[in-house]
Amino acid sequence: MRKKIVAGNWKMNTSVAEGVELAKGIVAKVAEISKGVTLIIAPPFTHLVPVAEVLKGSPIGLSAQNCATEPKGAFTGEVSAAMLKGIGCNYTILGHSERREYYGENADKLTKKIAMAFENGLKVIYCVGEKLEDRNFNQHFDVVSKQISDVLFTLAPEKMANVIIAYEPVWAIGTGETATAEQAQEMHAFIRSTLSAHFGEKIAENTTVLYGGSCKPSNAKELFACPDIDGGLIGGASLKADDFIAIAQAW
């Protein structure tokens, strides 16, 4: 049975002190959600150590927002998967549209990063999604299929147990726009069918696929009711403990 997951991507927001208070607020309310729902938060790198302390003893998972392609060495400004594991991270987000667009992350880099994550015992939240022009030209399925095949199809089937996919329609990130439940379900079903064609139905059915486009308390229930949507990768709404918990309660 697929895991139900609500993950909060804080991006480059909050000071360390604010992040610690936000984490405390989420921990204080975690008992208000169903035990069948897994919460994950992904603070900035600078926050990970103090937030890990806040999360100790709670069921909330800790994720980084990225990791390096290399294990160690002269790579100024980078943070390795081993470093992340060493401070208590369980997950890392890879392939987010902002990393692809602003920092030129391509399939080769992402394949290396996933290998580093797995080598160090981290699970991966792998992001896929199309831009507005891709959807307007009816290329959205092609774009998402390529993002999956170029990276995930390089993995041995058993490695997929350590992958969570997040579908993020780029045109709905930070814009207030949201894919309709029908549009989201259509793409999630397509993602699952793409996995099934390569890895087989069992792996496809066991892979958690999250929706990552402006999910908030007002639309979470409708989105999560879709049969192929297993939760959300939450941006702005994860910066308020009440909103984040409310989304998790949508189950």
C-alpha cells in the first residue's frame, strides 16, 4: 500500500530562529493528523541541524532541498549526501523545477545526485513537471515522460522503493494557480502508467506520487481524493504550521 505523504519545501525562506519555531509548531500539532500520514519538512541547509534537534522523538522526517553530485572534495559551496545523512536527514529533494531552470540541473547531474543519495541511505523526492508552454503545445506528457525516463529508468528496479515522485506543474508554482483535480489526476495516472511500462505494475502501484503545485488547505481534500495522488509537496503553505497541518488533515 502506497504511503500518504505531505512534505514541506521551505525553499529559501525563514531565518534559523524562525525555522526552529516553525518546526516546533509543526511538532506540537503532529498528533492532530492521521497516523497513516507521513510528514516531511525540508528546511534550508543552514537550518537542518537545529531543526533535526526539534524533530527528535517525533515521527516527522527531515529532508534536504538538494545534495551534491560528488562525495567530497574541492567543491566550494556544495553539501554532500554523506554530510546530510550525518546530521539526521532521511530524504533529499532532487530535480525541482527551480533547480532545473535557474541552475541548469540536467539528467546527468540528477542521476549522479540520486546515486550519492542512495549510497548514503537517503530517500529521494524526485520532481517532474512541465512549463506552461509545454502544456499549451500539448507536450506536457512528453516532457514528464522524458524527465522520468532520462533519470529514473537508469535505476535498478529495487531502487524505486527509495524514490518518491513529486509532480509539479511549473505554471502552478508560486503563482496561486493550481491544476484542476482532473488535470492533476490525469498526469499522476500517466506517471504511474509510465513507471508500469518500464518497471512493472507492482512497482508503479507501490510508488508514492505527490502533487506539487500550489496545494493549500482549501484544495487539498479534493486533490487527495484522486486515486493516483498520494499527498503533496507543499511550498508556501508549509511556512505556516497551521496551514501545513490542515493540508495533512485533508486525508
